[in-house]
Amino acid sequence: MTIKEKNSVVGLSYDLREVGSDTIIDSNRSGYPLEFITGMGQLIPGLEKQLVGMKEGDSAQIKVEAKDAYGEIDPDAFNTLPIEQFEGIDLHEGMTLYGQSPDGGQMQVTVKSFNDKEVTIDYNHPLAGKDLIFDVDITQVRDATSDEIATGVVGGLSNCYSGG
């Protein structure tokens, strides 16, 4: 069975590097494969598109350009705030901070620079603007069930709750 554009359940083991680097910046090989349903926006589009047509047991090295991964760097996603808003935090450039987004979810920002009056933060994804290489192994391919298609969850929502 091959991976289709929509409604295939795929198990994927991967190592992730930036193009031109040998340093692995993310991997799931020491844990469980990533499981997702194609066509539901659960994976970066450039990677998912290149998986279509692969089969269980296939391996590949897939290059994904920044625009098809986490996007280009958005210059409007930088903000300068008064340093008082960071009281009690031992700031350093490049550090990641987490806060609450306007919609109540969690958001991640990176400290770009600071001085004794203000802090410049970056709301771009840390991998924005970077071309990526995924070394992938396909561990599973099957058709999604109607429950999985309806919920967008591999195994259906019943796998998410212990009933307690």
C-alpha cells in the first residue's frame, strides 16, 4: 500500500537536519514513530507532499525548502518590549521563552537582543527561514478508518481518554 494524498495513516521515523549541516536538530528514532493522517495538515506541507507514493519499509532523504516547511522569516514577527516585563528572568540572546497567546494557547518566542531598557523578541518558528533535510523511514502505511477521518486522530478519540 502506498501513501495517498488524503486519508492514509502513516508511521514515520526521522532525523532532521538543516541543509548543509550534519547536526541532527530533531529525531524520533529513540522513541515511537510519528503517526499522522495525510491531508489533514498534521505535517509540514513540503514533507507530506514528498511522502506521497512511498510504501511501508521505504527510506528516503527529503529536502524541504523553508517556504514549504516553517515559512520564511517574517520581519513583522519581531517585537520590542520594556525590560520590566521580563523581571526575574536571567536573559540571554537566543533563549526560548514561553507565554500565553491571545487565544489562550501556548506560544514560543526567542530573545533576539536586549539592553538595560528593552528586549527584542522573535515570534517566528525557530526553524523559519531554514531549508531542512529529513532522513525518513516509513514504518506503517494503511487506510484511515472513518473514525480517524472524522476525528483527525490516529486510533480515534477513544485512544485519547482513559475514561477516568
